[in-house]
Amino acid sequence: MPLSNRHLLGLEGVPKEDIQLILDTTTTFREVLERPIKKVPTLQGNTVVNLFFENSTRTRISFELAEKRLSADAVNFSSSSSSVSKGETLKDTMRNIEAMKVDMVVVRHSAAGTPRFLTNICDSNIINAGDGIHEHPTQALLDMYSIREKFGKLEGLKVCIVGDVAHSRVALSNIFGLITMGAKVSVCGPSTMIPRNIEELGVDVIYDIDEAIQENDVLNVLRIQLERKAREYFPSIREYAKYFGITEERLEKNGKDIVILHPGPINRGVELSAAVADGLHQIILQQVTNGVAVRMAVLYLLGTMN
Amino acid sequence: MKIVLQNVNVVNPESKINEKKSSILIEDGKIVKIGKLSSSELNGTEEFNLSEKYVVPGFFDMHVHLREPGREDEETVKTGCDSAANGGFTGIACMPNTEPAIDSAEVVSLIKKQAKGHLVDVKVIGAATQGRKGEMISPMAELCEAGTVGFSDDGVAIKTAAILKRALEYSKMYDVPIIEHCEDESLAGGAMNEGFNSTLLGLPPIPSVAEDLIVMRGIIMAEYTKGKFHVAHISTKRSVKMVREAKEAGINVTAEVTPHHFTLTDDIIKTYDTNAKMNPPLREKKDVEEIIKGLKDGTIDCIASDHAPHADEEKEVEFEFAPNGIIGLETQIGLTLTELLQKKVLTLEEIIFKMSINPRKILRIPTPKFEKGEIANLTILDLDEIWTVDITKFKSKSKNSPFDKRILTGRAVGVVNNNKMFYDNNFINI
Ligand SMILES: [Zn+2]
């Protein structure tokens, strides 16, 4: 059974069957990645463009690796999207790229809705690799895959997303995906970092990190953006670390096993204490491998729809 | 030249006229007679049988961006006037956020010169502050002498309370309004209304309170200075409530609303259509409901388009990077008749007040009279015609409208003013 949409723009409205299919397909590719020859000929002859208007080496490399493991031809296009009027418009750029007979486009952009905009101006399959503070579906899929790997299921699990939810594309995708899969989702962070009306998505809001630890099976801890304007949303890094940072002490106090995910890179001593970060080392490396497998699954499922 | 508009329903509440199946005889651009005409009176006239269409005082849009001088690729005075005539307007007021801004008598004269001889009267709103920078009030005396009918820094609110106070005090001498684009600068800069939809779409939000704060500031300052304060494109529930209360308290405040703010909510942004991006942004259902209430009870005095032309290539970009605004002159009457008349929110007479009489009164422009010897300044409406908006037929130089392909009921089919008639897609000298 194929996916119900030929683009992956986000996880909002993506049906359970599709997510299930992507996660199951990920398992297959996860096995491929364990083989001595980590390559399959599935997308031979397909061209995929990685269109990155924002710096994100990790995500780009993960996609590029996934494309190469599937034997697709991968082309990278990077540009800064910070200027509005200077130079070529996105529409012109896209038209030029498409003239090169491209099958799929992986796009990362600082402006929300850009992947959707691309579907109006070109015929390729579009995969959102992060658009502004909107969605980052493959990151959420890999988070969900990692959780499922741990617990064997998603349904009924309690997952809390911790940190700057308002300025995170990972948060929204996780919320949409996890709720669709039957998990119970909450968010925890300073109130200035919790977007308005988030409850309407069916999530609980928690302002006390201890409560979040106590109540949940999984914490998905977001990276606090120290460099951007997000810094204006809390008084100081010290205060953030003190009241929302996850430390061994806190974990011990609440005396229970909890799975912690982090999309990386970690700000040690801010959202996670150094000790907690060290303890996560293995999981984070595993997440990186899962990331490649998830992206292989998405590329494969979309690429073979054509 | 003599023309007669035959078989028309004539409505003009200002002239206390409401006549069914009547006729209007116009000679050399002036009204000669309204009523039954004898065959001798019809002698030598060009007849237009309008089969019971409505003839109303010419509509006036008090919030139009003409883009001249500066962005003549998007709109000129000429194309803007053509667009207005095609949309059913005999008069417009143009906003001063041009390049350079309308902050000197020279720019006013330039616009007047370009508008000369057109069917559509162009009135000019001057910048409230020099260069719209919010630092020094503009030369209002000189501007008024050059024909300016109001002042605004539209695009932004007047920068500080101190400058607003001065602008209200100074403009009071000439009895012209200060028209505010109500948006607190420190809360501005987003791409859509802050609410559930902005959370869902990941777009940077503009909270409704950004508008409310500046409406409140203007009301308080208008009361204190006794100046005239006009709220441009009102869009939030709380703003409407505050204007209502201020009016009850006898404060000199008026307000306009755009058709898009009483027709649409931010739900239509879900496709990231940049033609749904404007400032103030589209709000929520509760806001639209209060606006409808405000239109009904008279809190909102006028309907104005905020006609804001933008080139295609500027709108065909990422949502956050697209400029704000849509064109509105050629959809405004259709939307008003569809959303307000057909849905029985307003009567035709109330619509005439909000689209013809009130905006002129706020700007102290004489209103069209349907009396012998008066200049024939009128709009012809077909209240029942069902039509589909087709942006390719617009006279505006720009095409940025979210209403393309929308089916509307009622439209303007012609206008008469300044010895000219626009009818059947033609300008005729009369
Ligand atoms: Zn404005």
C-alpha cells in the first residue's frame, strides 16, 4: 500500500497508516544499515536535490547519506535565505533546478510554508527538512521510531516535549505524529516559550519540570537556541538551567526510568546537565543511525510512488 | 450632451429620495430632472435603459494605495482611477506611503495633476509626520491648502504618543482627521494573527492587542486633545468594542473596515497563500462577528478597501517574505452586497451611508446630491447579478486578490461623475 500523499510537508493530517508504513519500512532499512554493504539499488536513476536555504549540516548529511544508500543521485544546493529582495527568487531557483530533471526535492528553509509553496511551482516530490518554526517531519519520525524501538509501541505512552516549544519545528511535528499514533503528549517549558492555544492540539501544558519527569515515559528535550532571538524569551541561561534543565539529581529524585531523547547538538549544562548528556551518548548515536533509516524509508516510499 | 438613465430605482438618503422605476435626465454632466420624463424631454437624449437597476450617490473609497510616485509598476494614479471606476467608485482618497511620501505640497500637486480630467475624484491623505518617520509633524497647513483631506502614517502607527498628541492638536485647526494604522510597533513584525492557526502554521504572529493598544491610545488622545481620530481598517473584537464605547462617551472617533476583514478569517492562510497576507492580518471568527455587529449598530462608519497593489513577483514568494496587502477596489462592492446586503446585515441605505456619505463627511468632502443643477455623481448598482470574480478583467495594474474565482451577488455596473460615464467597460464623455 502506498502513502496517501506524494509529498511529505509535515505530519499534520498524515494518517496513522502512513506513519505506520514509514516506521515499518524504517525497520527494513535499519537492517540494511547493519549489513557490510549498506547499499540498495532501489532509487537508481532517481535524482534528489537537497535544497538547503539554512545551515544544517546534520540534517543535510543524513539525507544525503540516505539518498546514496538508496543509490539515488544526490545533488546539494545551499544558499542563504536571509535576504528577501536580493538575487533570484525561490520560484526562479526552483524552476532552474527542475529543468535539470529532478525527481525529488528535500528542502530546508527559514520561512514556514516554503515546502508547500514549492508544491505549487514544481512537479517533484517535496520533502520538508524543516521549515521555519513550522514542521520537521523526518526528525519527528525518527524520534517516534526511536521511542517505538525502546517500548515496542507508541500507543498509550506518555511523552513530554521540553523546552522552547514555540520556536521549534520539531515540537509541532512530534505533537501531530505522536497524537495520531495514540500517545499522550504534553509540553513543558517557560510559559513564554509555549505557543498560544497549544492545548487546542490536545496536549497538556506543564510548567514544572519535576512534574514532567514524574508523569511521563519519555522526555523529548529540545535544544535551546542560545544564539537567536529565542534568547529574549527567558531571563538568563542560568535561570533556565536551574528551573528547566534536566539533571541527574532531578531524575534520581523522581526515582524512575525515563527515556530521554534530544535532537542534538546538546547545550551541556543548559537543557541537559553534563552527566545526563554523557549518559545519553549511546542513544543519541543510535538516533543518528535511525535518522538515516527513516529518511531512506521516506525517500523510498515517495520515490517509488512515481 | 444629454443622457437619460431610464427605468432606474433612485436612492439617495441625503437628498431624501427613494423612487422606484424612475428616470434621471443629465445634461452636460449635471442633473436636470429626476422622475417621469415627457417625450419632449427625452428628445435628443441618449437613453440607457437600466431595467430597474439602482442609482445611488457615487461611492467613495477613503483608503486606497495608488503607488504613484515610486512604484508605478504596481499602480499609477490613472490605473488606480480606472480600477475605482470599474469597481463602482466616483471618488477615492489615496494614502501617503508613496516614495517620496506625500508630505509636501509638491507631491500633492503631482497626484492632483495625474488625476485631472478623470471620472474619479482623487482626494489626498497627507503624511502625518515628515517622511512618515514619526519624528516631526508634517507641514499640515501647507498640505491642507494644497487640498489634503486627512493625515496618516499608514503602514505604521504614528511612532509615539507625543507626536500623535501634536498631530491631533495641530490638525484640529483644519478640522481634518488623523487616520491611524493601529499597530503597536513593539508587537508588530509578524506574518499573521496570533492564535491557534499561527501555532499550527509556524508563522510569526501579530497579537490582536497590538491593534487594541493603539486604538485605545488614539481614543484617549482624541478625548484629551479634542482632535478627530479615525481608525483605519479596524480588525479586532476589542477595538470595535472600544470605538463603540468611545462614541457613546461622545469622543470624536470614527472607524472603517475592509471587506476582507468582514468576509474572511485566518483560516484561509492554511495554504500559505500570500494573497491572504495583509496588515492588519485576517483575524478570527469572534472578531468578524463583532465587526458585523459594529457595522450594524453604527460603530463602524465606513467600508474602505485598503487597496494595496503588489507586483506578482513580490507576492510569489515565501509567505513570511511577501509584502502585506491586497487589491480591493474591484471586489469591494460585490463583497459588501454579498456579505452585508444579501445576508441582511445592512440595508441598501445603510450601505450608501458607509460607502458614499460617511467617508466624505469624515474627510469633509461635499456629498453627491440628487437635485436639479447638481453635478451628476452616481453609482449604478445591480443588486442581483451573480458573477464570478476574474482578476484578469481587473483594471488595476496588480492582480493580488484572494477573491479570484469567488462567486458574488451584486455589483456596480456603471458610474457617472465629472461629465463622464463609465458603462459597459467604456468611458464616455457626456
Ligand atoms: Zn494600514
